Amino acid sequence: MKIRTLRSIASQFLWLAVLLLAFGHTNARADQILTGEENLAQIHLVDFRRGLVHFRDAQLQERAIWIDQIERLILDDGPSRTDLNEAERYIAEGQPDKAVLRYERALRVSSGMWEELAAARLVIACGRAGKWDKAAMNFVRLARYERNGPPAAARIIPSTLPTKRTPDVSRAIAHLDNAITNAANEERATVFRFFRYALIEGVSDKRAEAERIRVANHVLSKNLSCPRTLSIQYGALTKLLQDNPAAIDLSALNESLSTCSKKDMPGYLLVKGRAQLAIAKDRESVMRATWPLLRVAVHFPHDELTADALYYAAKGLHAVGMDAEANTLLRECLTTPQISTELKNEVKKLIDEIDKV
């Protein structure tokens, strides 16, 4: 009996020791992630893969966050993390030039997930510092990693881009040109092409016009469909709407609509409706063009693009003499809370024009 009791006590102590070690490890090795919305403290980073930073929280539950959602990392000290911590501090303080130097040092002494994490954060810092050649070089490096590759690179294409052509920008474009030529697969070529297009569009490179069509009509794979690539593609589509709407491939646009997230659907529906209106030649084709626009108003009434969708649908109906229906949509448009002052003035002008008929 005594032996059985002793074994029971020993077993309980063993489980207690395991729990103490587990929680003790979490407290001793505590990392931190800051986003714009929350502070994830007392965590342990365990992996960085396909653009997702995986971590274990204080309850030992594994969670993950996208690399582009992170504003700052605060890491427990270690040989491969001292420079990363300094770089993160600099970037949080608005000193991206100093951050670049520290990320480069971290990259040289790191391996595995820490190397790839340093490369990703370095691209972000280079974009903020305006070091475009280094941004492109490390972007290509990240896209070629097996662990992260194109899905991670797609999320960190810089959003603040140069507006003047400089030697540094020219080198970055050349670097991406070469990467596209030598890309091992289509996904790598796609992320290189999207970054290059963003650069050449920003500096008004003569190649932007042809590349705009290619980017606008590309059907993004699920791996590469993310806020940044969709933003670049939507920008290309809206420019085509102004300059060359006939160049928009509606079949590709339909395919993108079938795979895009609910959040991005209003933008693609708006582009589709406007593109169809631009090439419509009769009443029937105008009516078909208004359907995507009205889907925005019906299914996404609180979206920031709802007012635009109602306005363009009304313009189409007015063009084929359906003034009563157009007037109804315009007055509905004026009630949308997201309508801009500029659009409100355009709507009132069109109402006055219809009232005079």
C-alpha cells in the first residue's frame, strides 16, 4: 500500500515538474509582437513559413499572424536576435536607414526561420528608407526561400514607391527584370513582375503601359492573392478603365471574382461593370453591365465603393434613356454615408441633367 501511495505521489510530482518546465520555458523565453490593434506578449515564436509568423501563446496554444500585419517584434535575446531587436527598435522609432544596417547584420549571422524573418523585415525597412536596389535584391532572396517563397514576398511589396527615376531605382528594376527571366516557377515570376510593375508605374517608365495590361489581367493564385497584390492589380485595372477599357480581359476578371475574398469583391465588381459599360453598344449590353454594379449596392451596402457603383449604374441607364431608373439610383447614391464631396457634386449634376429632359 505504501509503495502504491509513493508511486502515486511520485507520478503527481512528475506531472507538476513537466508543467513547471513548460510554463517556466514560456516565461524565460518570452517574445512579443506589436500590431496596430493588439500587443501579443509572453509568446514564443516557433516558425515563419509562407508569410505566417507562428507563435505559442501563454496558454501554449499555437497561433499565427501575417508578416505584413506586424508593426514591431520584440524578441528574447539570443545570438541571432540581438541585431533583429535593434533593427525592430529603429524601425519602430521611424529610423529605417539604421534599421536596414541592423537587419543586414542579422541576416549575416542567422539561419533557418530567423534568416528568412530578417530578410522579410529588411525588405520592409528598405522600402521605408527608399533603398530600392536593396529592397529588390532581398525581395528576390525571400521569394527564392523554400520555407516562405512567393506567398511571403507577395505580402511585403512596398506600398510607398518612388516617383522619380534614380540610379538606385534603375538598378532595382534591372534586378527584378533578371529575376523574372530566371524565375524557377510561375509564382516567383508573378511576384517579381508585380513588384517591378509597381516601380515602373511609379516612375512613369515607358514600359508601364504594356505591363499594366499584363498585371491587370493576371489571375492570381490563392497563394499570391493578398492585400498588397490585389491593391496593385486594382490600381492597374482602374488605370486601364481610364485609358484603355477594351484591354480588360473580362474572362480573367470573372475568374478573379470567383477566387477573391469577400472583402475584395466590391472592387472587382465595380471594375467589371465599368469595363462592360465602356464597351457596351446597345441597351441590352448596358443592362448587363449594370448588374455587377448593382450587386455592390445590394450585397455590400456599407462598402466605400457603393456610392461609385450606384453612380456608374445610373450613368449607364441614363445613356440608354432609362431616366426614371437612373434618377432613383442617383438619389439612393446621395444617401450613402461613404459618398465623397466630389462624387456628390457629380451626382447632383447628373440629376439636374436628367430633370431637364
